[in-house]
Amino acid sequence: MAFTPSKDHKRREREQKKLEKRMAREAAREEKRAADAEAARIAEEEATEKARWDALTPEEQEFETLLKEEEAEKAEKEKEA
């Protein structure tokens, strides 16, 4: 005689699939929230940096640019070594 799963067993399987789908949706929502929060944080940092940059005089801006270039060159040399 062949074994056939009970209706109760089938019901549990359906409920388990539903639960897994719900958990996957919640995980996706949480990942999206985290990504949105990170994007907002980055945007805020960029806005702060832009406001700081706009407050500088042209001479200070030129100095900052040169300083950043020197730091980039130094980091590149350290990376090569």
C-alpha cells in the first residue's frame, strides 16, 4: 500500500512555505531600509562637505585641492611600496 501524506502534513507544508516567503519579504524590507539609511547618511555627509567647501574662500579652496592631491599621491606611493 502506498503512503500518502495526510492533509495535516500538507497544511503544515503550505504554512511553512508562507512563513518562509513572509520572512524573505521582511528581510528584503529590512535590507532596503538599511540601504536607504546609508544613502541618507552619505547624502548628509556630502551636503555638509559641500556647505563647508562653499564657505571657503577661493584661496582656501585651492589649498584644500592641493592638499587632497598630495594626500592621494602619498597614499599611492604607500600602496606601491
